[in-house]
Amino acid sequence: MIFEKKIKCINFSLEKLVSNYKNAESLLSVINNNRDFLGKYLEWVDSYTTTEKALMNIKKTRKTDKCSYFIIVDKKIAGKISFVDTDNNMGEISYWLSKEYNGRGIITNALQILIQIGFDKMQLNRIQLTIDIDNTRSCAVAEGCGFKCEGILRKYFLLRGVPRDMKIYSIVK
Ligand SMILES: CC(C)(COP(=O)(O)OP(=O)(O)OC[C@H]1O[C@@H](n2cnc3c(N)ncnc32)[C@H](O)[C@@H]1OP(=O)(O)O)[C@@H](O)C(=O)NCCC(=O)NCCS
């Protein structure tokens, strides 16, 4: 399945960035500036320390058969939203947004777009999110987009070696 390279919205766009060092350095600098904020729930930021790693991530995201996009605000990288672990029935979405752009409804809008793509284009029947029980902000985003909490997956995920309880959210067609 082929996904568009750019989806324009009112105050942001979803884009597959060109894979070059300039974009990789910008991406790494967003991660560096948000290391503590993102790292609270996302362990991958710990090993995300080189331009090469950022370049690889941009290359992977650029593939047109992946529903994975950087969130661009005022021509700057603000975050990322992607389908991960997708089969022909269900898909899981993951997202992050730089702290300075939080609280503007950007992730809420971006998530609504991916839900629409998931149901209409990818023909999914179920879309899910797994969110740390303490990540109230992300839970509010999920609930605002119509996801229902199906329960708590106890000690489901290791965050730096510490088992965390996760809420499982779903939205169905
Ligand atoms: C989770 C994250 C994407 C939310 O981004 P955001 O810009 O705040 O999202 P939005 O502006 O679209 O919506 C935030 C919602 O949370 C609410 N909110 C804001 N602060 C809150 C808080 N401290 N506790 C609970 N809810 C809160 C807002 O009111 C809004 O709800 P509303 O639309 O009902 O008013 C962002 O904080 C982030 O990237 N965090 C770090 C990485 C992460 O946790 N990723 C998700 C992993 S599951």
C-alpha cells in the first residue's frame, strides 16, 4: 500500500522528510532538547544519540509503504506519529510531540487523521494504543479521539528495567 508523502492540515503537516544530514541533525536536536520530557515514557530516546541514527529513522519513515510521518509545524520538526505492528485486521499507533508544541491539539488532530487512514485506506477493523497508566496526557488524547480503555495490562512493559502497567485502548470500525 502506498501512502502520501505529505498531508497538509491547518496548523501542521504530516511529512516523509527527505533523508539528508540537515534533516537528521534537526531531528537529533529536537530529541536532544526533549530528552527528559520524551524519556519519561519512551526508552528509545536513551539510545537515540547520533545523526546516523536519526538519518536511519528518516529513511525508514520515508518508505511510502509505511504509514509513518513526521509532524511539521512552521517548517520545523515537532514530532512523529506512526502505525506500528500492523496486520490486515488491526494496527497500533505510536506518537510523540516536542514539549514546545504540546497543548495545541496537534497530536489529537494527527491521531484523527491516522485513524481515518487506518479504517478507510488500510481497511483495519481495530486500532489500538498502549499507554503507561501514569501518562495522563496521552490517555486524555486517546479518550478525546474516541478510544475506549479495555483494561490494564499488568507489568506489561519494561521501562529501563522497571515493569510498568499499561492501559490498552482501542477504537473499532
Ligand atoms: C502525549 C503527547 C503526545 C500529548 O500531546 P499534546 O500536545 O498535549 O496533545 P493535545 O494538545 O492534542 O491534547 C492533550 C490533551 O490532554 C489534556 N491535558 C493536558 N495536560 C494534561 C495533564 N497534565 N493531565 C491530563 N490531561 C492533560 C489536554 O486538555 C488535552 O485534552 P482535551 O483535548 O480534552 O482538552 C505529548 O505530551 C508527548 O509527546 N509526550 C511525551 C511522549 C509520549 O508520552 N508519547 C505517547 C506515548 S503513549
